[in-house]
Amino acid sequence: MDPTALLASLKPEAKKINIAMQEDIRVIRDGLLREVLEHSLFNGGKRVRPLLSVFCARLCGCTDEALYNLAIAFEYLHVATLLHDDVIDHADQRRGQQTVNTIWGGTPAILAGDYLHARLGGRQCLDIICRATAAMVEGEFLQLHNAGNADLSATDYFKIIEGKTAILIAAVCEIGAVFGGTTVEQQKALRNYGSGLGQAFQVVDDLLDYLGDPASTGKAVGNDFIEGKMTLPLIHALCNAEPQEHDLIRSLLSEPEAKRRYHIATVRQLIEKYDGFGYAKQQAKILVDAATSELNIFTAGSTAETKAILIGLADYVLTRKK
Amino acid sequence: MDPTALLASLKPEAKKINIAMQEDIRVIRDGLLREVLEHSLFNGGKRVRPLLSVFCARLCGCTDEALYNLAIAFEYLHVATLLHDDVIDHADQRRGQQTVNTIWGGTPAILAGDYLHARLGGRQCLDIICRATAAMVEGEFLQLHNAGNADLSATDYFKIIEGKTAILIAAVCEIGAVFGGTTVEQQKALRNYGSGLGQAFQVVDDLLDYLGDPASTGKAVGNDFIEGKMTLPLIHALCNAEPQEHDLIRSLLSEPEAKRRYHIATVRQLIEKYDGFGYAKQQAKILVDAATSELNIFTAGSTAETKAILIGLADYVLTRKK
């Protein structure tokens, strides 16, 4: 499916998701809380998680409109994470706009995230959502331990991104399947699709951190390295680098964060020398191919269009620029 | 029931609650996350919320040991709130010990709170818990709007404490009743008992902020005023104060927080002049009396001991020094 056709298929569903969220937060009496949530929820988000859930449910034959009410839970969870992350990172920009903590301070940002967590209550499959959230926090802790660790292995990198990104995307797809009502095998296939997609998504995210255009990503280049986050391009380069290059990276990581920003060009050169970006792109491609091959289990002719959309979404993960 | 007998009745239940929490967090693989949670969960907490839930369930005839697994959810929710509050307030002490944000930084504190939220999943009555959490956040927002507002009315004060404290305590008691299996009237009575108790608890908390001994409360005197939080003793004093006394308080509140700490003695004098502390104590007593009278609906002889414990807990709210 070409990007234009994909976008055309996603748009009406994204609109329904937005409407469901708007109706859901209309009940909030507190004006500031509503304003904070509107700012964070309607901020150019692509609705990847709820869309995945909706299309996975459709793939399993679901026609129930209550689906949107379930799907928005994933956007809530995602946005709650972003709100708290921005406080943690003292981030002032998100999607090219000022963050909640910048405009209103850390207190409304933390509380609004907690509010979104509380809004998950009463939704179906909350167990799977909660397990995914707990795994997400464990992934963040693993990342925290490994900040500035020049010896982080690719295995541990994949453990981190599985926790912080892929488990939730897998849950999103699995819950779509559960809601749609399907066989255990199909449910498992959609969970695996989500997991591969989620990992690829994060690998590409980490690539964009080095290679993205700040004007479209809304983020500064090399932010991960500044924060001491070791990602696949650099891990791959270090796997092949000379001892003195290891020493160089180690010495840069031991400097205070404020100074690291002046060494991004050096780090990028090293990654390019060992084709770390090419390697990471290739890994993302392998993950996406494995993910889409899971969809082969759905053979019914009526599912062809939805399957094409899910494959299109997976391809989009590889080509996205922001 | 005298304090010694009450304590003797609470102790074995508190122990079972602690064991349930210990077993529950044993599954966490990440060493730091486990350490952070052990520090925050086993830190001299009185387990008021899970104990209330357990005894409300017992009052309704519940003998199911699975009750403890449900009850710990309330301690999780409470501790998650404390973790996030300490980040928001940049607090360095909690129950006489260093806070998580002081020892390990804001990131583990926010994430550990999120983890505890995620651990609520899969418990019974999650709907009631989530609604109470959402109300709690709304209460915090209402407090936020009114920081430094010298004209806060007693009505708005009670709205704030209902949201930030009482709704959760009411939910704790109601869920105990639901778990115990009881009539709608008894369920409602226990919800009202919890609501009154929760309000009284917060009124006393606000009293202790001015009158408590920092050595036993673990908190600095006058902290609420420093943060611009208007509480019942001062609201009552201002209701009766002269215009120039209003102006004085308004001018103190307009000073930067760092300077307000030097004016606590002045504020306390004003409160004492109009017997604001006596008034707040009296209001707490009225709330506790109304709360315990809700228990009259339980007339069975077999419930006498549990009823005495719940009345004892309510009395404890009035007499506690920390």
C-alpha cells in the first residue's frame, strides 16, 4: 500500500479515536487539568498505538464501535509516559511545541500523567495493559542502570527497547485481537507482529536521534548520547572499533552531560566509519519483515485490505522521518 | 477500645498486609526498582488504608484470605502518591528518612510510582479505585489553583480535602464492603464512614502541620503555609479577622516561598487569636462522630469487636501525634 493510500485509510479511524478522547475528557471539571490534557493529547500525535489496536481487531472481524473506547487507553498510557518523561528529562519541546512542564510546571505534568493512568480503569483487558506498563517501567530502569555504559551489549539494548517500547505495542495488538475475538494462534501472531514492529519502531527512533532533521523530529540531534543512552548504531560501531576508539567513547561518556553535546560529530563519525547506521537500518528491516510475516496466518479474502494497512504501517516505521 | 488493645488488634493484620506486599514485589527482577519500592513501602507506614479495607470487609462477614491481596492495592496507590508528591515538593524527608528522590533522584521516584499504579491491574473493584484516583488528581489540581489564595472558603477547603484524601478512604472502605459481600445500605454506610474519617484525617493532618512535633511528624512546622496551602485553622481565623489582618496574610502569601518560613510564628499567633486550632479540632471531632454513627447499621453481635476496632481507628485519627 502506497503512503497516500495508507494515510487515506488511517485518517477516518484516527478521527474516530480523537472524537472518543475528546468525549472522554469532556467530563473533567477542572479547567486547568482539561487544558493540560488537551495540550498533551491533541498535539499532532500519530495515534500509532490506538490505530494498531483498531486494525488488529478489524483483522479479527471486529465491527464493534466500542473498540475506540478501548483503543484510546493506549494513547492515554503513551501520553502519560511522555508527560512523566518530559519531567524526568527536563525537556522543553515535544513535537515542536512547549512541553506541559515548561508551560505549567512539573506538578501539573506529573499529576496529569497520573490522571491518565487512572482513566485506564474499567476498560477491558486492563490486566494485559497493566502488565505491559509494569514491564515498561522495568525497561526504563534497565536503561537507567546502563546510562553511560560504553560496554552495553546489543542483547541488553534489545532487552531495554523490548521493555520500554515493544511490550506495549505487542499488548496493543494482542488486545485488539482479544477484543475482536479470535483463535489463540492468531492472537499470538498479532502479539508477535506488535513486538517486532515495536522493536523496529524504537531502533528507527534511535536512528532518527542521530540522523533526523530537528525541524521535523522536534528533537535535538544526538540527544541520546548526551543523556548517556547507548543505542544500536553506536553499539554496533563499538563492536568493531579499535581499543583506542573504545577509550575515546568511554572518556566522552565520563564527561558531564553539558559537555557531551560538543562531541556529537565525533561520535557520528565513528558510527559512520563502522556503518552503524546501515546496520541499525538493516536490523529494523529484518524485524519488520519478521513482524509482517506473522500476518500470513490471516488468509481470509475479507481481511486483505486490513492486512495491507497493517503491512503499510510496518513499512511506514522504516521510512518515517519523524 | 483503648489504644493498647487497638494496637494489639491491628498488629497481626498489619503483618499480613506487609507479608502480602513483600511477596508481591519479590517478582521484580530489577534490583534498583525493588530497592526503591522496599524503601518506600516498608518505611514505618501505618497501613491505615489497607487496614480499613480489611476491617470493613470483616465487618461484612468476609473470611477470605485473598482480601490482603486486594487491600495492598490501597497502600500501593497511597505510596505512589507520596513518591510523586515528594518529587513535586522537592521533599528530602519522609517519616524521618530520606526520600527516594533524595537518595536515587527524581527519575526512579516517578517511575516507581508509575510501577505501583501498574500493579493495581487485575485487582477486584479496580473501577472504584481508578475513579478515586482520578478524583484525587482533581483534588490536587483544585489545591494547585488555590495556592496562595487568602480568600479560600471553608467550603472549597472541604472540596479539596474530599478529593485529595477522603474519596480514596471512602473507596477503601466501600471496596472492603463489596469484597465482604453485603447490602447496598451497608456498603453506603461504610463509604460514608470512610469519607468522614478521611476528611477528619486530613483536618488533623493540617493541624499537625502547625502544631506537630517535627521529631515525631518528620515534617517541618508550617510547611503548608510556606507552600501557600490554606488550611482550616487559618481559614477560620481569617473568617473572623480584621481587615488589616487579612492584608497582613495576603502580603505574606505574596512573598516568595523562601521568605514565608520566617512568618510562621506570626501566622500561628493570628490563628490562636481566633481559636482556629480549637475550631479545626472541633470540626474533626464532628466528622469522626458522624462517621462512627454510620456503623450503627451493623447490629449483629458477631460484629461487635470489628466495630469497636473501626471506632477505635476513628478515635485514633483525632488523637494521633504523627
